[in-house]
Amino acid sequence: MAQNIDESKKKAFWKRSSNKFPGSSMQSSPAPQHESPQHAPKHKLSFKEFENHTEDAWDATDDDLLRAALAKIEMGSSPEQVHAAAQAVIENHSKTNSFATGSRQTSTLSSGHQKLAARTSAEKPVRPGAAETTPTSSHSHKRVPGGASRTVSQVGSIPVHKVVKDKQPAKSMNGFGNLNNSSEVYETNAEETTQTGSKMVLSPPNDLRKLSWPGIPSAVRAVTWKLLSGYLPANKDRRESVLKRKRNEYFKFVEQYYECREQPMYQQTYHQIHIDIPRTNPLIPLFQQPSVQTVFERLLFVWAVRHPASGYVQGINDLVTPFFVVFLSAEIGEEVEVETYDVAKLPERTLKDMEADTYWCMGNLLDGIQDNYTFAQPGVQSKVSKLRELTKRVDADLHAHLETEQIEYLQFSFRWMNNLLMREIPLRCTIRLWDTYLAETDGFSDFHLYVCAAFLTQWRKQLLAEKDFQGVMLMIQNVPTHHWGDEEVKLLLAEAYRLKYTFADAPSHLPNKKR
């Protein structure tokens, strides 16, 4: 009995004392049925966001602050918060400049920052000469870039501009078409293109993405791709030093790994790369030049050795070509035919810089879709399954026809996911498509799924006309896209964004979607 009394006293003591000790445990009250936004479950950090959050505060630079701003954008920060972060970078940079140079404030970068700081959060990024836009939708997180009409208006905050009617994509003699003129369908001239390019390079990261979505002018495509890939720092003063450091780092990797390619543990990887390189765009003379093939072979081997979780997988070799062609176009100019250009004419230092830049940009791309190339390629299989479910929702008749003819989605869409549609459309269209992929968050993984769904339904009439397995497979594996240009890609992207706008938040349109 005495023992029970002692136990009750102990419990009473701790109960009375629980409010007086901050560290003591207390029974929490039942959670409300509907949590307020302040108490909503925390966003699960990705590795890049975690890396940004754990950087040393005393080692922060302008570029680090901008990366933090980018992380906030991805987590849903308001425009005011984003612009406040950009303003902090500007002020920090201005203080550094004033300390180093005294009262001199005459540099081009400073004037660009002053213009950038003058912007307000309500300002919309509109290309010069493209004044016909609709007001911003009240749901700023859902933006549809027009529809299938000839005139595509701006919906939400994605800038899409008036298209010149009846203007066909120009085809150059080299077959790349408007490779160096991706913005030809817009009503622009040389001066407007220069102004737009300057605005894109000096814009905050979120504005840069908006401006890049409808296509990047060739004059600034190379530098914009490097910025959007996360390879080039946003701070213009640091770009030269960062490029020099990254390029030197790459060639240290070459010295360390490439010389070991004949060792038994690397022979199989090197052999597969060596035989795949000549198969990369075999009809384009540029990629059959020995010096170009050596560049591709080197950077692919180094990447494979440094990423043992996936290693080299057939299809990765295709992902090198868009970066290499864009960087080459920036060096030789628009008037030179890229397809037949002899890279031996380039200075050796320039070719090496292009090789290093291609390696880092391709590596950053693959970081976001690496599960496509790990053992059993689970990323590809998951996307194929999601494409099947999405097509079933989007076009039930086409899905039923494929099922009737016993067509498995894996039979035709595996290549779409593994090669990012590069085998299905011309290279000039791939480059235009990647303008938007780089502007989209997770464009090469999430948005690519909707592009594939739009691409499949693009051929529904021809596929429904085929009445047997062989006819359907021949049609779907040899779609007639050789004549495609910017206009066709623009409509494909608009349809893909419409599908994303319609289905991305639907709880059951994909099997793995959380309800």
C-alpha cells in the first residue's frame, strides 16, 4: 500500500512540475483535422536543396545566394521573396565593388545590376516587339502556353508571343534548318534579338527561365544553356574564373582516367563507347570526323568511370550532341554550315574548352535522370508505365486500339525515354525542345513525359488507320518528322503543357501519384 502511495506521489510530482521545465515531456493535444499552411508537413528536401541549406555561411558568395534563391523558387516562394534575394545579391556585389574600386561605378555589369534592381515584382518579362499578351492568370502556378491555334497568347507568366502567320520554318542547305535561328517564327529583328539576349543574360534566374521557355535566340543560346544547366555562375564577374577552374578540373580527370581505358576493369566500358560513337547521327558528317569522335569518346568514358552506379549505357552518347553543336555554333557563327564544318579549323584551345563545357553540362543533365541508366533502368520503366496510364486518360480510343493490336508501350516508348526523343525528331528540333526542357523545372524527367504523350497523340489518325500489329509498329517507329521545324515543336510543347496543366494535379492519373 505504501508503495502505491509513493508511486502516486511521484506521478503527481512530475505532473505538477511538467509545466515548469521546458525540457519535460507533455502529452500533445490532438492534431486538428485541417492543418494550417504554417503547420503543414515540411517539404522533403532534395539533395541539391539539402546541399544549399548546409553550405558554410561564412563562405557564401553571390553565386551561393543565387542558388539559395533558386531553391526557394522551386519550393514555392513568392515573387517578392525571390526579388528580395536577388536584391541582396546585388547589394552584396555593389559593396564588394565599392570597396575594391572606390567610387567608380561605370562597369557594364554595374549598370546591368542597377537596371535589374529597378524592376518590381509585378513586372512581366516580355520580348521587345511582342506587346499582344493576355493578363496574367490568377493561378500563377498553372500556366498554359497557348493551344493549337496559329496565334499563341500568354497565359499565366510564361511569355509566348505572336507568331507570324504562314511563315514556314526555313531549311538551310546543311539540313539543320533554323538551328542558329530558333526564334525566326517570332516578329523580331536583329536589334530586338540583341536586346532580348541581353535581357536574358542579365535577368534573375526565374525570369531567365520564363524568357527561355518559348525559345532562346541563337546569339545567347550557348551562355543561356550553361546558366540554366547550373554550370555557369550567375555572377558575371566570376564566370571566367569558374570556367577556368572547371575546365582544368575536367582535363585532370582525363589524365587520371582516360589513360586507364585499356585496363581489364575498364575494357568493356571503353569498347562499348568506342563502337557506339560512330553510330551517333551517322548521316551528319560533323559527327564522323575523327577529332569529334575522340572528344565524345573521352568525355563519355570519363563520365562513365566517375559514375559507377550507372556507368555507360547505350543512348547516353546521343545526349552529347546538342550541347556540342550549340557550343560549336557559338564559336563559328550563324553564317557557317554546322553540319559540314571541319573542327580542325578551330584552335586547339577552343576545341578543348568546348569538350570540357559539354562534359559538365551533359553531366548536370544526367544527374537529374540518372535512374534512367542505373541497373534495369527503373526510371525508364516507370516513365513508360506512366505514359500508358496518361494515354489511357487522354485518348481512350487510341489506347484501346494499341491494346487491341497487342502493342506494348515498352516496345516503342523505351527509346523515347532512353534517348529523349532524339531518334524521332531532327537535331534542330531537339535543340529547340531542350530550350524549354532547360527552362522547366525537371524538364528532362517530368515534363518529358507529357511531351511524349503529346507526341503519341500527334499521330493518332495514322495509327488508328493501321489495322494490324506490323502496320502500327512500322508507323510509330518511323514517324515522318524530317520536315519539322520550330512551328511543329512549338505546337508539340503547347499541347504537352496543356496536358500537364490538366493532369499534373489529378490524384489518380498516374499509378504512383499520391492522393
